[in-house]
Amino acid sequence: MQRHDWTKEEILEIYNQPLMDLLYQAASVHRVEHNPNQVQVSTLLSIKTGGCPEDCGYCPQAARYHTDIEGNDLMSVSQVKAQALRAKSSGSSRVCMGAAWRNVKDGEEFEQVLEMVRTINKLDMEVCCTLGMITENQAKRLAEAGLYAYNHNLDSSEEYYKEVISTRGYEDRLETLSNVRKTNVTVCSGGIIGMGENLEDRAGMLVALSSLNPQPESVPINALVPVEGTPLAEQERVSIWEMVRMVATTRIVMPQTQVRLSAGRTDMSREGQALCFFAGANSIFAGDKLLTTPNPDVNEDMELFKLLGLEPMKPFTKKSQPKTVDADQSEYKPLGEKPKWTRPGHTIDRNLEAKEKAKAAKTKV
Ligand code: SF4
């Protein structure tokens, strides 16, 4: 059963209880709703890397910061197909395609992404996209192409979000999620811990996610991977205990959701990951890179699965495969919309400092 009225206080009480009690409670909830020995494996593919106009303080793909990310234009459909086949043969059931865009714009590149979605769905894999903000019509076009999930993270609580990003508003994130909900595409939305937020912010993010009705089918929990040049480069890494507590709490407040261990897994021991699986994590990203940050090798993951007696979940276990409508049969056409997504533009000192440093470094070269 889903509860949509969790309060921050209740969530903090769950999060802060003695660890053994928390683990027991989370594992018990997990076993009611899921097979505890199955974990869904996704491969994240950066189909367009770098050069993003946004100022997300954690992201090496933001053009304004000085990071050594190599930018790439949009991949071709055949490149994506080859990568998807590789992912499938190494046990992934889902391909998640990420493009470093503020929002989707109707046009040639979006048509190319739609073709990628059709191609991967025809390989009988779940397809997910994370392309920034989208309109209802764009969500419908993705659904028609056979998209299984759309990812759009809330990142943190509404209050702390303002300390990390100034180029777009929390309400736009929610509007995109609501546009996705107008289709049969499932929602993937989570956040990052370790950005300097406090426990109230972590609880606040879980209040925001759990109050969505229905709750997101997938909730990624990322641990910040601080990257040189970004405003959050100096943040201390979160401990495994914080990750375990966050995963367990997420599991309890969103019992039916797939809780995904995402960025930051390279820093976790096998024992730490096993605790997260016990606490209710039942989805991981595979592949040696997560967009631009390192991730454990697929073989290492499969060894860990063997050690723990886990098996990769088959595609479409939770929801049946969507149908793909080919481009020439499509009911929805591009509308050429120019939605007015917000741009709060408030000052975030550390973002400005990182931008200035990057400017200075560029002029030196
Ligand atoms: S997180 Fe996404 S929107 Fe933000 S800067 Fe990175 S690529 Fe752009």
C-alpha cells in the first residue's frame, strides 16, 4: 500500500532509529512487495555529453564549470543500438539514455532520440530517457515510441535545491513529472545525498517523492561524487551508514518502488552494497561509467550477484512492454512549443566562484 501523507518528522524518526531496527523494518517491507533476491540491472548511456547550459552544482557536464569532461554531440541510432545490444548481452534489462539538455526541443535531435527509443524497445529491453524538462506532447511522443520510464530527479528538498541550482525551479521538475504521468510511461525520480544538505532536507526530498500519487516506480539514491572544478568539489563523501539509512528509509516510505543504488557505488565495499540490498535496494546501474563518473565494472557486479545469490531481474517484470508506434503511423506531431520554464536566477556563491575560476583557467590557456 502507498501512503502519500508521510511527514518529515515521521521520516526522520524512521531514519534515526537504531540501525538494526531500521534494517529489520526495511527488509520486512521489502519482502512483502518484492523478490529480495532479484535486482534490476540498468545501463546508463550518455547519448549527448557536456556543454549543458544549467548550473547544477554537482554536475561536471555544466559548461560553465572547468572539468575535463569530453563533450560529445548526439550519438547516432546505430551507435546506440550497438551499445544496447552489448548491455543486453551482459545482463542489463534496461537502457537509460541521458542527454545533457536543459529541456527537450522539438526538432531533428528529438526525432533521433525517438528513433533510439523505438530501436531499443524492439530489442525487448526497457528504455528510459533523461533529457531534461519535457512538455505533455513530448511525453506522449516518447510514450508512443515505446518509452518505458522517464527519469527526472528532484535532487534534494525544495529548500536545499535552491542552494545547488539557480537556472531552473523545483516546480518545473514537478511539472515534467506530471507531464510524464499523463502517459503510460513510468516515473523515475530520486536525488543525491552528500551535497551539504541536512537530514531534514533528505527527509524533505522523501516527503516530496512519496507524496506524488502514484509514487515514482523507480527512485535512484545517489551519493555525490565530488568532481574537481564543480562547486561541490570539496564536499566530504557520505559514509556507507548514511547510504544504508537513506536506502532503508526510502524503501519504507515507498514500499512498491524500485530503489536504485546509483552514483557513488565505486566507493562502497561489497559488504556495504550487500547491506543496501538487504535494506531494500533492488536496482543498480551497470557499466564502468555513470554518465561521466566511474562505476563498478559489469563483471565485478556479476561476481557480487553470484556471491550474494542475487539474480538480474528480467525486463518487463513489473509492467508489460509498451508498444512501439513507428514514425509514419504516429498520432502525435511536434508542436514546436516554446514553454516558459522558469529561471529563478538567484545567487549561489559557490556556483559563481566555480564559474569565475573556470573563466580564469580558460583565459590562462
Ligand atoms: S545535471 Fe543535467 S541539467 Fe544539470 S548541468 Fe548536468 S546535464 Fe545539465
